[in-house]
Amino acid sequence: MDMQHATQAEAADRKLTPVRYGISTTLPQDNAVARSLMRYGEWMEQELDLLGSFVQDGETVLEFGGEFAAHALWLARAVGERGSVHIAEPHRLNLQRVCANLALNGITNAYTHSAWLGEQGGTIELLPAGSEPQPVRSISVDSLGLGALHLLKVNIPGALSSVLAGADDTLRQFRPTIYLRLGPAVEQAVQDVRALKDRGYRCWSHLPYLFNPDNFNGSDENLFPGWVHQNLVAVPVESRLEFERLREV
């Protein structure tokens, strides 16, 4: 038995799941992220294809919305030991799974924060599906006191305005690239683009499909036919970074 098959067998014995960038705890398939990880061994690989064109060793990344560390596993390796990944996850159970997956894969350069990113202080109420409202503390990006920030990745659709409310100093000092998922409301998307441009950013539209035909598990069953995310990548106007294959908005 070769090393890869041995690792997969051991993972199965422990009720773990092999994924593209390591192993994951087995997840209840009650949302798209979990279904994708369990069926395909990956999540939104086309997002990482784009991020891989500019994320570099030694950089600092802040991710809002942990998604079971599906992308944090790749990000932690992409920035290397000299870099760091910070993950803010407001849902308690999701945060626990993020921490479990980071630990299972021996990731030592990732740091988790149990919080909503918004204005500093106070709490907000989240409404998980089928659960009672959960009070969650709100912290600002500025309050994290990061020594650098190269990429701000917002995975929670429609959350950009909240994140920006507490990030003025960080954006002014470090001028990170911003990658986000837009919400379904057109008005909110327009406001998000305007807010980024007002802060001196150029914006490009990115439309990654949820299903990757070349997925890690080699499955040709498409659980997400026609599903695409409306994403945005934004870079400071002074940056030399360009996305020639994307449409600037």
C-alpha cells in the first residue's frame, strides 16, 4: 500500500476525510461547503486558482468565515512558516471544526478568532438554521493589531460593509488585496463596489463555479449545476497587480 492510500485508509478508520490539502473531520452535509468537501474533497477550487496567482510566501492573510478551514489549509501552506493566516469565525460549532482541522493537519501558522468582524465592542445575534439566536461578540479588524496584512478574504456574502466599518486604520496602513463574495442583492453589491473605490481600490469581477470537473476525488457528479458565486477581487490603485482575464467593474 503506497503512502497516499495508507493515509486515506487511516483517515477512514478515524472517521476523517481526505481532502485536497490534507484531512478533514467528517462533516454533517447540511450546507454547500460541507457537501463539497465530503463529495469532492475540496471547496471552491477556482477561488484558490486565482489567489494562487498573487499570494506569496511570508504574507499575512485574514479570512472572515472559516468554512471548516477548507481554504485556510491551502493559505497556511502558501504563506509558509514566515507568514500567518488569521481566521475569524462567528459560529461556535464551525469554529470548533476549523480548529480541529488545523490541528489535525499540523498547521502552526494559523490563528483563530471567535468573533464577528465589524465595529469594536458589543455583540450581534446570529440566527443559525434550526437553532436559537446566538449572541456573538463583535471585534474590529483594527483591534487585531496585525503587523501586516496582504490579503483580506471575506467569505460571508454581504458582510463587507461590516468588515470595513472597523478596518480603516488597517486598510490605510497596509493596503491589502481584498477578495470577497458579494451578496445576492444588487443594491448591496453596488454599494460594496462603491465603498472599495472610495477607499482607493480597483475592482474586478470573478465568477467561480462551485463544481470543479477536475476535483480531488475525481467525481463527475455535479451537485451544484449552474451554481456560480459572484465574487470580487480588489487591489489598491497604486498596485501593479492586474487581472487581464477578468472584467473590471
